[in-house]
Amino acid sequence: MSNVGEQARARHRSAVVVGVVVLALVAWFVVPRALGWSGRWVPSFVETFWLLPLLVAAVCGARLVVMGRLPGLLALSAMVVCGLVVAGVVAVVQMEAPPGDEGVLPGPQGLRVVEGDGWCGSGGCSRDADAAGDRAHEMMRAHLASHGYTAARPLYGDERMCRRTGLVAVREVCAELKDVSVTSVHVTWYVN
């Protein structure tokens, strides 16, 4: 009797450990991006569909192997394949879609920000916005810096700031700032 009880407690403990690890993985993949963070250790949106299921399957698969439940690996394999298919579809759709807010919008407090139409052409898509108010250029630069953007080599004389996100499939988003007047700046952002 006690042997059966011990096995049940061991299964329960291993399930709790796997649950905590999976919860930590999901939080790592979702929370930083939701907060607008960027950097080398922030997973990209597409990685959520292929890398996260792969890691979760590895953690769950390890438990199944230890518990001697090898048929469950088939279901995990199906989850990984589904994740890879969805990641492929999302990657193709994002190639010809305007970027998201990417930490540019909403703009900083104290500026009036009006989003433009953006555009798509061969080679990619972009979005743009005009920000007006006292020290608009400085405030927008500080806003971008607070969202992980750093100075990059300028293009066409405009100030350019970029940020990188992703673990395996690194993605770079750049924002160009162009002064329109003393109190307004035009921001264009795109994914490289």
C-alpha cells in the first residue's frame, strides 16, 4: 500500500515541477513583450509559436520518459508540429504586414501623437506618426530609448534608433526621427 502511495506522491511532485517550469517558460515568452521590453533575451512573437512548444514538449517529454509513458510522446510531437506550422503561417503573414506598435505607440505623455497611414511596398512595410509639442524630438528620443531603442547609423541624415528582439530568430525594428518643425517630429518605424 505504501509503495502505491509513494508512487502517487512522486507523480504528483513531478507534475507540479513540470507545471512550474512550463508556467515560467510561458511567462518568459509572453510577459516581456507585453511590457514592451526588447533585447537579446526577449523572445520574438513568432518564437512563441515554434520555440515555446518545442521547449514545453522537451520538459513534458522528459517527465513522460522518466515515468515510462512513451505513448504520450506522440501527442507532444503533434503539438510541436502544430506549433511549427502556425509559426510558418505567422512568419509569412508578417512579411507583408505593417509592424505593430513596437513600443513607439502610444507616444510619450505631453506630446500630441497622430498616426499616419503607413505604407507597404516591395521589400517591406512601415508605419509612421507625427508627434507635436515642446521638445518633441527630445521627448520622442527618450521615449524610444525607454523602450529599448538605441542609436543606430543614420539614414538620409535622419536620426535612427533600433532595437532587437528574439532568441533564435532575431528581429530588428528601427525608428527614424525627422524634424518637421521646432515643435514637431515625424517618426517612421519598420522591421529589418
